[in-house]
Amino acid sequence: MNNTTILSSTMTKHLFDWKLHLLVIITSLFAEWIGIIKIPIGIGTLVLLPLLYAFIFTLLLNPNVIPSMKAVISRDRAKFASYAVLLSIMPFIAKFGVGVGPKVEEIIAAGPALLLQELGNVMTALIALPVAVLVFGMGREAIGATHSIAREPNIALIADKYGLQSAEGIGVMGVYVMGTLFGAIYFSLMAGIIASMDIMDVRALAMACGIGSGSMMGACSAALAETVPAQAETITAFAATSNLLTYATGLFVSLFVALPFTEFLYKVINKFKKNNDITAATKTDFGLKVPEQSILSVKQSLSLLAVICIVLLLSNWVGQGVNPISALPAMLILFACCIAGVLLKEIIPVNVPAIAWISIVAILISLPQFPMSEYVLVETEKLGVLQLITPVLAYAGFAISQMEVTLFKKSGFKIAVVALLTFTGTFLGSAIIAQAML
């Protein structure tokens, strides 16, 4: 996770492989053409978004998933999609940040709820840990798997405290992979169903979407916005603010609250197992090897991001009906926010991800005090939130690696169930606390 080797210049050309980006364009446009499908299911409504179709389309085209698809795109080409996933989420994050400015007073009024909902992470362990230990017989890998939603900061925490080759490290990486595979899709489905039940304040649900993952937050909030369209702007603002706060506080909550609580709960629950050696790890080593991946230089990142912005404009054209020329000024605004965020990450010696800086820049230019805020808001209105996230999931489908496919095959449904319970606990815990504080 800490590899800092820059991608070699000889490999740079693969970032701009025409076939990869063309396939993403085709699948994204087709997904947007299909549109949103809402299915009543009794307790609520299942909202199927274009991002789901785009992910499925490219997953089925991924040669790591279906080997015969190497005739369409080679494994070597597909693996570079992982870089595009990280970058394609940036304009989306900027769009979300721009939505915060007009709602800043409302957000300030809900300050305590935004700050304290992060403590909902303890419900992650309450829901998922008993199943992992008592039903599936997991050992200490259950601690790594259930203490959080297992995104990059959480992996870093587990790696530092236990090591990634430890039982806890195996657990956190298992949930990380499941989150990569299904996290965004699951959050979009869960959020849509709960919102349609009308049992919680939509602001609380929006705050719960801000879990520190750009793609999961985007899918979650997009589903909320489609389910409660009258509150779309409020949902965007609260989800973006919550996500930004999670970057600032999430690691500390995991370190001082969630992980110690999970350790304690594991010791309690383990007493009910036949083999109650609390130091034991069950045989759930999925043969996981964490691959090292080179990172992109600033120049490589911004060059690839420029290409991705063209893909996003085309997706927006089909989904929103705004032609790329009209939407170009809006995309340039978001692109400028991304440039500023990437450069700030390089310049400022603080371990803060670029997307957090992008959020801050986007929020600042949308505040009423900013001289051009009205122009920013009018122009960026031409870009749809949902249309910006669809290509992200299309790239994600191609980015699924052989390691992730192998892990999924070896673990069966065990780690998948634990991961989904972990995601459910995080969302519900945060939403319940936010609801209580509003």
C-alpha cells in the first residue's frame, strides 16, 4: 500500500489505450440509454441505476472474469483500468463539493450529527462479527474484516498494527476486495430501498453515504437522489460533507473506537465457540498476495484525467441530454478543481488524499462569498451526478484483477456475506446516530 514507484514512461502509452476507453464509452452510453429502473418489492423500491449495468457489462468483458474475452481486450490492457478508476472519481467528487456551498448554513446547523455519525462504525462489528465468528468459524481475521468497511486508510491501520500477512490483514483485504467488486452496487441498492421505506430522514441517510469511499458514496447518494428527487441537492451536499469529514476523522475513529471495540467484542463472542483460543486464526487464508502497483506522476495523472473527462462528457450527453460543447465549461471547472487537488496533495506534506483536497477546493468556489460562485453553480448544473459515476463503474468492471477473481472463488460466499454485513452495519449505524442527532 505504500509503494511509491512511478509508472515508467514506456508504460505510459497503455494508460491511453484506445480500446479500453472506447469500450468504457460504449458500455456507459448503453447503460445511460437504458436509464433508471424502479422495481417495487413490497417493503420498498429497488432502484437499478445505469452504474449497475455499466459494471456488469464491463465485468462480463473482463478477460480475468471470462477468459475468452481476451479476444476483446487483453489482460495487459484491462489492468490499466485500475488507474482510470481512481482518477475518474475525481470530477465526480468535485461535482459533489460544488453542491455543498449553497447548503452551507443547513450543513452547519446539522454539525453535531455530521461529526458524531462516524461513531456508527461500531455497529459494523455488532452486526458482522457474530456471524463471522459463530456461523463461519473465523478466527482473528474476523477482526480485520469487521472493524470497518476496509478502505485504504483502514488497510494501512491494520497493516501497521498487525501486518497484512497476519490473520487480521487477510480479513481486511478480503473485505477490501469484496468492496471493490460489489461495494458501490450494494450501497446503491440498500440506500434506495431504505429511502423508499420513508422511515428515516433523508439527510441522515445522505450522511451515512459519506463513508470515505468516493465510488460507494457516489452510488449510495445517487440512489437516494433518484428515490427522493425533491431532496437531490440536500442529499448531494450532506453526502459530500460527510465524506470529507470521514477522510479527516475516519482513521482516528477506527484507531481509538472501532478497532478496540471489535477486539473486545471478539474476545466476548469467542467464548461461545468450541475452540475458544482467542489468538487462533482459522484456515481462511485465501492465498491472497497483495500486488505492488506503480503510482502515476502528476503529469501522467492529469493527462489521463483529461481523456476521462471526455468520456464523462459523452456519458452526460446521453444521460442528461446536454451536448458536450455546452457542458464543456462545467467540465473545465471540475477539471480545474481536480488539478488543484492533485497539486495540493503534492505540495502540502500531510497524508490527505487528493480527493479530499478536491472536495475542499470545490466547496470553496461554490460558497456565496466566492466572486464567481453563481457562474460555477449555473454551469455545473449541466452535469448530472449520476452520469459522472457511470463511467467510474465501467472502468471498475475492467479493473477487477485475477487476484480478486481468485479470492472470490476460494472464499466462496463466506467473505462476501461478512463484507455485506459489514457494509450494512456501517450504513445503518451512521444513519441511526445521524437520525438521533437531527
